[in-house]
Amino acid sequence: MLNNNFLNSFQLDILKEIGNIGAGNAATALSGLLNKKIEMNVPSVQVVSFEEMMELVGGADMVVAAVFLQIDGDLTGNMFFLLPIKQATIFIQQLTGMSDFSFDEPSVPELALSAFQEMGNILAGSYLSALSDFLQMHIVPSVPAVGIDMFGAIISYGLIEISQVSDFAIVIDTEIKDPDTMNESDLYKGHFFLLPDPDSFVKLFTKLGVDME
Amino acid sequence: MIQESIVIKVGIADMKIVTAPNTIRTSGLGSCVGVVLYDLQKKIAGLAHIMLPDSSLARGETIHKAKYADTAVECLIQLLEKEGVNKKQLKAKIAGGAEMFKFMTKTDIMRIGPRNVDAVKQELKKFSIPLVAEDVGGSSGRTIEFSPESGKLMVRTVNQPSKEI
């Protein structure tokens, strides 16, 4: 049921709006946490092969700081909040006031890691609670897991469930930027990835009264 | 004549063949396992980047062979045999199968790394292919590159010096 032309343009727009509502709320939360302006791009909804998925942030090798949650309830799937390590270091330095560490060094202080985990938890929580309100669906996020590692190794966890039914994933991707870094490179762009399980699209569109034909 | 070697890249749920002096690489192995089958005499190797242990998990209509341990190993052997390799000459090296997010153990999905490793080993045993070296488990992602010339597998992880197995 999942293939490249699975979604019509109306359905794509709905998924974009879902990304917009969720990530908009999360970006506001981030802005409040750091007491600074955060920019957000229009969400993109893509039907991608797993290989294309790996290229979304700059390659499977790229090292990212990630918070990963599994979603349960009326809607199931996976959610990731990803920051390139340079940007993660900047945010967590600002948040904690510690300036003598970097996520690209082997020993990251426990406090920095747990600050990042809490940041991810708050942001993913605001993303999902906005969705839950909008969709009037019960959404239960798992305890967040943190990883600082290669993008490919991390994101593949979001593909395991999907890979049992399909060779494509539908990803709702919203980019956030820190206007202070003023850098257009992938090394500074954060991402919210929402990867609903294949069954969830049917539930979601049914709930919103969208024709599945 | 100077031959320049190129690096053949294998994506997730994909498999390819390489001959010396070229090398073959796959990036960002997490719970996935990279399986290298090689023949040092003929200086040829195949690499598969598998995601799941067992094709019976598949709920789709078609089975994508490189995705599952049980179908990928067999398919890789067939590809190499087409290139004139004798199955009896094949040896194997594997890497990957990490548990990236250890404390989330509530579902089977979180144990997928070790299950992938077990499944690959079982397949190698089934085809009597000796497993010469492995770098599996742990909690780090890996990028691997194999040289069919030397038979060495380079394993790179974040924040650690790369090693050869």
C-alpha cells in the first residue's frame, strides 16, 4: 500500500500541516528554553526509499545528536529530534552555561547529555501534544533515548517497523535554524522527523475525514 | 598502467560485488549488519547491508532480498557464483548489530541488532562459510570498508580510532 504515488497532493498538504503544527509548537518551546529566536522552515513531506532517507541530513556518516521516541496510542510510529553536533554543542552551552565541552569529543559531561535529553523530551513532547490536540487522538510518547552517533545508525531504528511492510518511508521533516549561526550548511540545521507507521496513515486520514481513494 | 581504485558504496538494504583494486563500503550501520563474503584467491568480494533477521517478518507482497539476513546471504553467494567464485572458497567477515538505544527494552525492535547478528551467523553456518572475523554488538554505529586485495575489513566508529579486522 505504500509506494511512491501513495499520497495525493491533498494528503501531502495535510501531512505538511501536521508537521507545521507540531514543529511550530516545538520551535516555540525551544525559543523559550534558550530565550532566543529560532527559525523554522515549511515542513517537507517526502516518500523516500531507505537510501534516500540516509541522505536527508547530509549522509549516513554524519554525526548527529539525537533524541528518539517511540509513539504509541491511537497513532504509532517514531519521532526524532536531531541536531548536528556543532549546533547541539551551541544550544547546550547556552542552556547550561557550561562552555568547556563539545559533543564531538569522546567524553561528554553527564550534565550536558542529560540537558540535551531533557531538551529533546520537552521539544518532542510539545510537538506531540500539539498533534494530539489537533487530531483529537491519544498519543503516548515513550521515554526518550539519546544517542550521539552516525545519522544512519540512529535513523535506521525508525525504519525497522516500516521495513517489515515496505521499502519506502513517509517522513514529515521540519527544519529549524538558529539565526545566530547564520549558516546554511547542514552542519547547523536541526530536524524534527516524524515517521508514522504505515497503518497510522489510514487512521490519521480517516480521523480527519480525508478520502483514502 | 596505473589503476586507480574506486570505492563502491552499498546503501541500506542493498548488496553489491567488488573486485580488486577497488574497495567496497557501507556507512552508518546501527542495528543493521554488514556481511562481507570474499574469495582472496580471486580477489573478489560481496557486501550486503541487512536490516532484519528473517524474511518471514515481511508483511509486504514482495521480498526485497538484501533486507533480510536469511535471503541476503544466499543471494550474495549466488551473485558471487555468477562471477565464477567457488562457494567453498568463500570466507566471511561481519560487523554491526549494535544496540544503539539500550535502555528501551520494551519491544523486540530494540533487540534487533543482536538478533540480526545471530541470524547472519546461522546463515553462514548453513552454507558452511567460515566466519573469519567479526566486530559486533556494543552501542556505537559503524562504517565499514573492505578490500578484496588484502582481505582486511576497516571498521570506523565515532570518537574511536578505526580498526582493521
